[in-house]
Amino acid sequence: MAERDARRSVCRDDICRAYEVSEHFHLVSLIRSLRDDEKAVLGVIASMSQGESEMSAGEVHTRVKEEMGIGYTRYYEIVQKLDTIRLINLDYRAGRGRTREIGLRFAPEMVLAELG
């Protein structure tokens, strides 16, 4: 960025702008690697994330099942993949049972814009 602006030194703003470009490119490449059903589940997570920062995996599954008819096994595989490639955070909630919390790692607006 500094070189493009014909400056000899790099400032904090250059780093921030370069990071934004890099983050966007990374998100685009991850989303392009997904199958259609995986993109659809990611879209549901992103739309639900607009109102909440984290939601339970059960809440997301209920909505995915209503909208797409995906069974729990396939839903679980997709959520695991999204966690593995770091599009979402999947953490166990303290308390009874094995309830997992899902948090989106990118801004929901960015994800929804890329899913188009």
C-alpha cells in the first residue's frame, strides 16, 4: 500500500488496509471450495448471526431442517467441516450435556454478500 502511494515508509493504515484485502480474499477462496449444501448451511448461520453473536447447534439444525430438509448426520458433517476450515467457531457450552455454540468468524454481512 505504501509503495502504491509512493511513500518510503509503511504506516499502520497500510497494514490495516492490506489485512482487509487479505481477509476478503481468504473468505472468498474458502466459500468457493464449498459444496452447495455447505454454502446453504453457512448462509443460515450467517443470517442467524446477524441478530446474535453465538447460537446453539440445535437452534441452527432446527432452522436448517425446516429450510433445507437436511438430516442431522449430514448437518453435523457440514458443521464440523466449517469449523475445520475456520469459517465458524464450534465450542462446547458449560453445563449439562454436550450443547455446542456456533460463532461465525467473519462478519455476517461479508459472508452473505459472498454467498450472493
